[in-house]
Amino acid sequence: ALTIDSPMTGHGRDACVSIIVDDADAYYREWSAKVTIPKPPRDEYWNARTFGFRDPSGNTIFVIASDFSNTGQQTSATVNGNVTLKEGNANNRPANITITTGSLDINGNLAMDNASNNARTTITMSGGAGNLFLSGSFILTNNLGTLTPGATSTFTYDTNSTATVATGAAVSYANLVINKAGGTATGSSTGTLTAINLTVQNGDFTTFTANNLSVTGNLAVSAGALFNIATTGVATITGTTTATGEVRISAASGAKTFTGTVTISAATGKWNNTGNVAVALAGNLDNNNTAADFISGSGTYTCTNTRTFGGTGGGLTFDGNLVINGQRTNNTTVEVKGNLSGSNTFINAAGKTLKIGGNANAITTLTATAAGNIVEYNGTGAQVMENTTYRHLTISNTTGPVTLNGNTAIQENLINNGNFNAVTGSFTVTFNGSTAQTISGTATGSTPADQTTFYNLTVTNAAGVTLTGTHNVTVTNTLTLTSGAVVTGANVLYVSRNATAAIARTTGFVEGNLKWNLPTGTPVARTFPVGTGTT
């Protein structure tokens, strides 16, 4: 049913109410016994039977009966022009449009001309799954008026025109749809844009900078469409965010929170934080498109809850800092150009890569022991590593230095193609894998090049550690050979401390070239832990 209740002062009555019923004659027989009805029901050319009368207060009641299913008509109305609701003369007699089922299609602007309060002009969709289609703007003349949605009602801004999407203290949407192929929609200048679900099907939709944004359900942006969060206030998406088109954040300030899973769809999806604003992520983040289609901006991303980074695309690059305050598992390639920190655990899953351009010493736990996973420090300035156990560790920062934050273990390979300073801090690096391990790399930026220098180096691996390529190793304090062989090939393992205790051996040994400074003095027995094979 569609009811339009609007002031008609100046037309000999105060209001006109249209009521759709099943049987006009039945209502006429019942009501004519109680009030004066000047004329009996009549047949209209538009396949309806109607009658009208005045109620005791002088309002006009217009009764309509039509079998819409038989006539081919639907419970809908179309207005080819503008619709203005002028405020009623009392709060309990507002200018009102009620949409319970069916649809109202307005091919123009919809305005609430109201100077008193929100109750004087109202649109009520709370009774059912009604639809309102609006080709123009929804205008609140004095930022006053009420839109009450139903849980399944839909308000669609359509056609290719430019439109303003109304926001106000008493305006909220259930399903808000922007369907403006070739057109644009912009949020109005005040209030919070509130919706259960927001869908941008076609065209561009930009929130106004002064608005807040609250989507308590899901946000979906279709291929070719753009949703731009320009608000410098608070923007919260509680449900899922699906970017099959582009989700852009142009605001440079204000809290931006995405509670549900954020998905960047393959081929057409894009995330673009042009405002470089901080973002809070409480759900999963999946990029199924190329790496170039996730543009994080330089703002800090803070992650909460136990969630994942994933997707089938080119991975995720964070241009700023990444804060892990809820356990986060990396199931893709993640690069953090700033610092990796936080009060919880970052887990690098099997076969995945984590690249860090800043410091990692302020994260509570970095778990990097899964098979085949790689952690790479690839910054362009000084970096401090997290002290943890790495499966594969790569240093590609040629400027550095990259320094330790504590004792560190490596279970498989170390590739040093940069400036790795494992001396500062007087920490121990332990190679403790269960399969053969290697130390290699160009060590560009190290002094001298082609060399990795440790303060303490411990080898506890029966399968051994091999220096591959052109790569020498220096130990400035203590070399501990617990088990397994260090195979040097043409390279040299150099222990530079001038002390007999500079090498501590259990069953391990060096197979190849060992250089060791020894103190002078009274001749004493010296044991050089050099051998071949297993001894």
C-alpha cells in the first residue's frame, strides 16, 4: 500500500489521505452509515474503483480499490517531476510518504521543506520491503526531516544525473543503492550517512567531508563503480567490504574502521587510500587482484582480532607502519615499508613471504618457522630485526645496517645481499635446522663485501652449514660448534678474537678453511676443529 499524507491548506482541506483497499463498495456500505459520503463508488479509466469523503476534521479521505494483479498494474507509483513535502502544521500531522510494499519512482528531486523539526516531514518505509527510486537529489531544506527505513526496504539513487544523498539526524537507510551509470552522487553537507547495507552499482559516490559514515551491514562496490570515503569524521563499515570496483579513501583524517572481511576482487577490484589516513582492520584482508590494486597509502594500519592476510592476487604492500594487536596470519606476500609492531603475534604461513622495510623489534611475537616461509629485511636505512627463529632469512638492505635485537635462530638458509651487522649488541646467531643449511649472498654494503660478520655464531645441526658462492664469515667473539660441519668450500671462516676460548666445540667441526687468531706465549696444546666427512 502507498499512502501520501500531505497538508492541503488553501485547497479547502488540511490533508488528503489515499487508502488502497480490496473492495471499495464494501467500505462504502460500511462507512456511509457513519459519515456522509457525497457520491457512491465509481469506475476510473485506470482500472480502479474509487470514492471520497471528508472526515469530521475536514480532511479528505480518498479510497481506491484495484485488482492490480489482474490489470497488469503493480503497487507502485511514478512521479515525472519533483516532489516536495511541505511541513505539516503539527507534529502529529506531518507531510508524509509511506511505502509499505511496491515502489515509488520519482524522476526528479525529492525535497523536505521544513523549518520546524524532523517530525513535520517524514518518509516511512518501516512497514515492509518497499522501494523508493530517485533520479535527482534528496534535499533537506533546513537539514530537517525523517526517513525511517524498513529492515528490507531499498532506497535507490538512479539514472545518470548528479545527485545529493541526504544525511541528517533522523535520516537512515536500510539498503542504500547508488545506481548512476555515468553519473555521480555526493553526500549532503551535514549529519551522519547511516545505512544497514550500502551498494554502489554504477557511477561515483563520494561522501561529504563533514559527514560521518556508519554502515552497520555490508559495503559492496561493483565493477566500474567508485565509492570515495571523503569524510574527515568517523567512518565505520561493520560488515564485509567487497571492492569489485574501487574503494577510495581520500580523507586525510578521522578514524576509518573496517570490522568485517575486506575483499579486493580479481580483475577489477581496487583499494586506494589516497588520503594516507590511518585504517583499523578487525577482519580478514584479501587481495585477489594485482599488487598495484592495493594502494595502502602511508597511514598506519592497525589489526585486531585473530584474522588473516590472503587472496589469490599479487599480495599486500603497506607503505606505512603495520600494527598487530590481534593475531594475524599471512597467507600471501606482505611487504611493510614502515615498522612492524604490536601487542600480538604475526605468523608467516608456510611458503609465504614477509618483507620488512622498517624496524620489527617492537612486535610481541613474530612466528616465522613454517616450512618454506621467508622473512626479508629490505629497507633503505638502519633497521632493527625481531629476535626470533627464522626459517629462511634474507637481508637485501644495502644501506643499513640491519642489526639484531636479541639472540636469533635460523632453521634453514641465510642470504645476506645487504649490510647485515650481527655484531652490534653482542648477540648470538644459532643455525639449528634439521636439514642442510647455507650462508650465501653478495653482502653488498657490508665491510668488507662478500662477508657476514657475527658476534657469536653457534652451529647445532648434524646436517651441517655450507658457505656457498663467494661468501666469507667472520666471528668476532665465540664460535660454538655443537654438532655438524661448517663447509667453507673456497671461502674462509675467520675467528678474530685472540683467545683459546674463542672456539667451543662439542662434536662439530670446520670442513675447509679456518682462520683463527691465537695468543702468543708459553707453548700450549692447540686443537683446531678441522676435519672432513663426519669427524
